[in-house]
Amino acid sequence: MKFTRRLIDVSYKRCDTLHARSENLLVLRTIRACYHRDPSQPLPSAYNSSAVEEGTYKWWEETGIFKPRKVGTNTSTNTECSEFSMLLPPPNVTGSLHIGHALTGSVQDAIVRWKRMGASSTPSYRDWNRAYNTVVHVGIGRKTRLKFSNSRRIQIQSRVFEWKELYGSTIHNQHRRLGLSLDWSREYFTLDPHHSSLVKDTFVKMYDDGIIYRDMRMCNWCVRLQTVISDIEVDSKVIEGRGRVSVPRSSDQAGASEGLREVEVGVMHDFAYKLAGSDSAKNGGLDELVVSTTRIETMLGDVAVAVHPDDKRYKHLHGRHVVHPFTGEQLPIVLDEELVDMDKGTGAVKITPAHDFNDYACGVKHGLTLERNVLDRDGKIVKNLLDSAGLKCSDRFDAREEIIQILKDKDLYRGSKDHAMVLPLCSRSGDIIEPMLLPQWYVKAESLQKIAREVVASGMTKISPSRYEKDWFRWVDDMDEWCISRQLWWGHRIPAYRVIGNQQQELGWVAASTEAEAHRKVQSGSVRLSTGSFTDVESSADHSLPQYTLVQDEDVLDTWFSSGLIPLSVTSRQGDQDVSYPTDVLETGSDILFFWVARMVMLCKYSTGESPFKDIYLHPMVRDAQGRKMSKSLGNVIDPVDVINGQTLSNLIDRVQTSNLPATERANTIESLNKGYSEGIPGCGADALRFTLCEYMQQGSSIKMSVERVQHNAKFCNKIWQLVRFYDSRRQKKDQNSDTSVVGIPALQAIQQSISEAQLPEQWILSRTANTVKDCNKALDEYNLGAATQSLMRFVWFDLCDVYLETLKLSQNDPGTFEGQNASTSSVAVLNVCIVNSLKLLHPFMPYITEELWQHVAFVHGTDHSGIAGKCGFESISLQTYPITTEFEAFVSPTAEADMALSMAIVKAIRDMRQSFQLSPKIQIPVTLSCSSDVVDSVKSNGSFVSDMSNITIRGIELSTTNQADSVGKLVRLPVNEACWIDVDLQDLPQDFTKLIKKLQGQLHGVNKKIMKLEKAVGAGSAAGKMPAHIFEAKSIELDGLKEQRIEIEATLRVTSGTN
């Protein structure tokens, strides 16, 4: 019914010096407000998403950080502020948003926040558009009992506006909870006068240019919704064979607003047409032609029978006729090699041009009668055929059974059989689509094909991922005429007027933005009419203009047509000079590349000569556990706020019970909830959800949503929280007079001057920081958000928390580590740099937690640029400069990274050995390190670090060129990699290896038993095909883990066998 669209524009600057950046922040202080929580308070012991997120969005809005700033040159800093604009696609406003919409918003906001950091301008547009939907249809119908076919347009529009107000606030809340940085003051409605005027003017221009025309053609008709629908709204359901599907009852049946009925599908019916002038000898001994069809009720509109010209069975029937069993009409037998498959059915096909797309093309090709409708728009047999055929049932499905019976009575029915087929269903109502021949408005495909191809082929617009370019060109080359009219009461009414003569005859059509303009066009003669010239039709004796009336078309425009002009509309709003055309990037789902994106490109390029976007970035589609697209009509949606806050199963079910879904869909949804969320949905927070959705950007064409993955990233949030808490404790032990700055640049410059004096852990983590900054900027430049999140996860969780913090904890516990060198001062400064820049790097993906920790670190461990201390703390992290690759280049050290990788590999090998030999970490182990010449210097340089990290005594570091046997006597050689080995004398280890071996043998026996049991279960389940996929997958993973465990135990037994 309604769409939400937002245009986000960011005008951003990069300041080359600290001085420039500082002055810029002083300018931004005009919108400064105190942070909504006291940042001086100690951080709680554990991360709590609810506490962190509460009030933050309101503070962002109050400080105005989402507002735009002027584009141009800053005279004080002499830096250029350039514009970045982004058009956001709309979700349907039909109750609330689902995870698919959250993916779109998270990806878009990540890009926008990245562009805003270090930026000076950010206008954000958000608008509502309409997309008629069965959920809205049912919802309004329940509350008002209005029948759309009988209600006036003004009544329906009034109800829909009420619906917008009712559910618009829900969507507002969802977007705010997700943290989308939108300038809400710029929200507008696409039925506002400005956009409506643009839509009308474009339609009129295209009509006058001959690109839009009206024609009688085949289209998708939804009986339930009483409108033509687009191809994107048609779902193809694969039917394997005979079965039944549930479809909505017809509008005049009892309980139609809720009830469903079952109809039979997947059946091929055979019936016979008698040959005209039947002479069995003349016709090869045949007096009939048997045809096959899955829609036997449409045989009432048959105009011919087609056979393949090369089919030897019917060579003698070329040029003959058959007799229609109900009307007695003689129908020609036509030859068609494209339509007829000789091996399918009987090889003879009935032709019903008014109710089948392929039959229509055949009818046009052979000059057959086209407009012989069997069904009306209510899905009922038209009255003249109902009477002539003697049918009692007018309903399309009931008539099917009655026609079969009549054919049986006439001895013409030849039976039925199972038949695999693809059933077209309306995605909004679930009704079976009826192909119908109706007069509609169309856009000529050939007029837009050249535009669409040229825009991408010339590089004017780039599509990412690049694999979609092939799809683009394939679609462009196969583009069909575009039906742009809909039979709805809601939307942009088509600005076309029927010209009616004084004898009530239709003279033609005229397109005009207003009725007055339409009159002027008619009277000037500059209008295309259906019958000759206007004066030739009915001129008066005094040669004055004939009398006529104008009647505006009741239909509305396809939402993809009106929405296709959004880029022009939002960049041409009166009084808004912040955004210019064209925009920079469009980010949207790959599923609407052709239906919306392509149409925006074609319509806007046609109107302006320029493509509306420089880049088109497509994300995968979110699907449910069954692989279905998230849809309110299917009831398979997940509310993102439920993932953020958490929700009980009972509340989820209660919400479905009071929803606008049909009764059957409500039952299906409740069943799915009981299976998938028996324990409810755990609260994970907005940051974890956003980060997870951006992580999914590395997948293919679809995403299988996993709440478990969001839970994992909630733990990542806690990891970040604990990182800052560790920094707090570390910082408190440091001399308060040392020179560090939270903003990072002074600390960065100071550390760069003494980087060569730093210890290996500091050199390594700074190099990893520099490479992470580089990787994130490269990924974001390419809109590869999945790669950026992967790089951040690896750096923050593994490099920073798991490795570097461990080295700091070790030196904190034992000041004598690392050969007694004083590393504490430099480590705090380095940790400052790592944390500050990690928060900045993470902010586009995790805005809430990074804002909270930024304010805390800024207040407790630094001073802001004005020197003001106090509760206000710093400006929002959103206004800080995103880390720039060039600022960190001096820290890149391949040597430090290689040395650290080797050192940690040695540490890991020793820890693995402790685990295998079941030795306490407190026991110091004497070892000898053997190395190749390539790494011996590295091992010698960092031997003390390795020794302290793994609690070993290094007896010596020897040069070795070959990897000797695993063990010689009681001397065991453990490989680290192809260039380094650890030599351990088992006699030096405080372990009773006889008992250990016996224990390991028992463990091995137990593991083998489990493996045999699982192999049998997995093998049987796979062979029978009865084991559910998720159980089969879980057991397979468990089996692989046990096999790895067996390998480890066997390896330990081989090593320890020489001790006996």
C-alpha cells in the first residue's frame, strides 16, 4: 500500500591536518549537546544492549548530527566539501518491517555513516509511497466492511491514510531502534503535489512522444484483488502432480474475507474434438482430434487447435477443421512449431487466445480471433457462454467439473493423468492468476531498451556485484511491453481522458496533467483519436467544434512507474538545495533490479539524459527457513525489534492472532513459530543485528537468516565492552601525566616517532591496525560490507582481544616479562590508538555501542578539543574522521607480522602439546627450538616473548635443515610449520606416561564407538532420505568433530609410545 523511501545525502570533507580537523569540530560545536548519560561513571561489568541503546537515538536527533551542512569550500581550512547522495528503496508499509527491510536499512546506514564521518553535510530523505497489498486490503476491509468495487475513491483513500498513520509510527520506531541516521524533518509522501505533478507530466510527455500507448493485450489478472498485477507479484509454485491447493474464495461467497477453498491442480485432461465433415477413410481412419489441457474450463473460448507441422500423426489433418462440442463452430487446425511439443500430451494443443499468453501469441501469428473471453473479472463464466453451454455453475473452478461431466455425457472426455506444472499465484492474495485479454496502458519496450543498455555498457552506471551485469543485459534484450495501469482506488490516477462524442461513442484518448489542459489539446486538434480526425467524426453545420465530454481513466499507475521517478522528485523539491541530480549510489535488494531499479534508470535517463545513479549496489535476499521470501502475506516475517529486544513465544503468537493475515496463514505462521522459536527470540541488541546483516553481504543471491548468528555477535559486542574495561584498568595504573589523546592523532604521531623502539607485540598490533584500516577502507570503497565486517571481527576479537590483550595481561601480572623491559607506557598509548580507531571503524556497523564507549573513553581518558571537561564529553563519534589509510602507513610492518605469526605458532604448538600430554599451564617445560635458516633470526630475537607466553625454558635455538622423525627414543619433535620444530625430552616432563597411554586408549575406544554409531545413523538417514535436513547436518558435523578428535588421540599415542 505504501512505501517508505529515504534519500540520504552526505557532503563530506577530508581534513589534511590536525589543525583543520580541530577547527572543523569547533564549528560543529554549535549543535553540541550533553551526552544523555554521564560518561564519567565506570562501565558496568557486562554489556547490556538495552541500557546502551536507551536514549541514544533521541540524543542524536537533538544534537542534529543527521542534519545536512553546506557543500563548498571551507575558507578557514581551505578544504572542499563534496556531496554524497543515496536513494534508499522502500519497504511496504503494511503493518511493520521484517528482517529483509532491516538488512536494507543496516547496509544503507552503514554506508551513510561511513560517508558522514569526517563529513560536513548530511540531508536524509524519507518518504512514503503506496504499494497496494492484500494485507492492507483485508485490514481495511475488516475494520470498515467496505467493498472496494462499490466504494468511492475518496472513502478508500481516507481509510488508507488512516492506515498509514496507524502503522507508520510502528515503522518509525523500528527504524529508530535500528539506529538509521535519517533526517526525519525531510520525510514526505509520494502523493504530495510535487511528486504527483512530476508523475503526471512524465506520463503526458511519454504519451505525446508515442512511448506510452493503450492496447488490448494479455495481462496477469488477480480475481481476488480485482486488478492487473506485475510480473514481480506473480509467484511460481511448482506442482509435482495431482494435488490440491488453497485459494481465496470468490468475493460473493460466504466468509470471503477470511475463507479459503481447495481446488485440484496438477492434472492433465484429455478430450476430443470431432473432425468437421468427418469421413474416417478420408481422415486416415480418425474422426476426432484429442487435445490435452490443464485448464479444461477455458475450452469454451477455444478458437483453433494447433499441431506441429512435422508430426506425422497429423499430416493428413493439415488445413482441416474441428467442431466445437458446445457451439458447433468449426475451428481451424493450425501448424505451429513453436507452441506445440510433439512429445507432450497428445501433441495437439487447444488455442484460447483470451486466457493464455502463448495462445495469444499463436492467435496473433495465425490471424485467429483473439477477444473471445471465457471468464469475467470476477472469475466467472461470461453469461453468453454460460447460457449457450447450458452450464449451471458460473465459478471458474466449479464450472471445470461441470464441463468435464458434460463432455463425458457427449462421449468426448478421454480421461486425466498426473501432470507436473508451474502454477502462477498472486504473491499478495494467494489466488491463482488468470491470464486475461484486457485494455491497458503500456510503455513501448523498444523505446527504453537502448537507454537501459547504454547506461551500463558505457560505464555511466556501475552494477555491483558485477555478476548482475549479465542479468541486466539479458533482461534488457528480452524486455517485453510494460503494463503500467492498475485497477485500484489508491495511487497516482492515470492522467488520461476518454473523449466521448455526443452519441456516447468513444472517440479516443488524450493525455493531460489537468482536465483543462485536456480540453485545450482536444480543441487544438493535437491529440490522437481512435477514429479519424475529430472534426471528421462529428462536425456541425456551422463548422464549430463538435460536442464532447471528457472522462478521466479510473485506473492508477503501476507503483514501479511512479516510483521510477523518485530520483528526479527528491532532487527537485522546491526550497531544497542540498541534493543535486544524479545521485551517487543506490543500494537495494537484487530481487527488484529489473522491476524498480531498471525502471528508475530508464525513466530518469529518458527525462534528463543522465542516469540517476553512478553506482548500483545489490544485496542478497533474506529468506526464511523454508527458503521463501520474507512476506507479510505469507506470515513468515521476523520483526527486527523482536531480535533487538527479545520476545517470548506467547507474545509472538498473540501478535499473529490479532494480525491482518487470513486465518489459514495465521495458522501456518503459528506452526512455524512453534517449530523455529520454541524458546522465544533472545534479545541481542541493534548493534549485533546490524553487524550480522552486514556480515551476510558476502553470501550469494539469498540469505538464510539465523538468530544464532546474531547471538554470536552479541557476544562480540560484550568482547568490545570488556576491551574498554580492560583499558580503563590499565590506564588507571599509568602515569596520568603521560601524553596520550583519545582523538588518536597526537598519540599516533608520538608513536610513529618511536615505533622502532617498541616491542614485538606493539609493532605487530599497530601493523595489524594499519592493515585493518586499509582493508576496511578498500572494502567500503567497493561497497563490500561483508569483507569489512570480516576484517573487523578478525582484528578486534582475535588480534586485539585474544592475542594482544593476553600479552598485556602477562606483563601486568609479571613486570619482569619480556626480558624486564618497560613496556607498560608504550602499551597504554598503543592500546589507546587501537581502541579509538576500532570504535571508529566499527561505528558504521555498530553505532550504539561505539557511541557509548567513545563518550566514555573520551571523558575518562582524554580532553576534548575545546579543553572543556565535564559531563558533556565529546561530540558524537558520528562526526569523527573515519581512519584514513595514509595516516597508518608508517605502522605497516610485514616483518613484525611474520615474526608474530611464527612466535604465536610456536606458542600454540606448545599449548597443544600441554593439552595432549595433559600438563598444567603452570608447569615450566624445557624445550629446544630447531629452525631453518629463514626463520632462525626471528626465533632468536623473539625467544623471550615466546618463552613468557608459553611458560617454557628454551635450552637452545638450533639451526636445522630437515624435519627428522617424530621421535627418537624419548626425544619428541613436534612440528610448528615447515621451517620450525619443537624438541622435547619426555623424561623432563612430570607425567606418568603409562597411565596417560592407558587413559588415551580408553578415550580412543569411546570415540570409535561413537563414530560407528553416528556413521550408521547418518548413512541410513541419507539412504532413506527420511532424516530432516537440519538433523542430518548436525549429525554430520558431530561425526566430523569426532573423527578429528580420533586423529589427535592417535597422534598423541604415537608420540608417547616410546616412553614405555
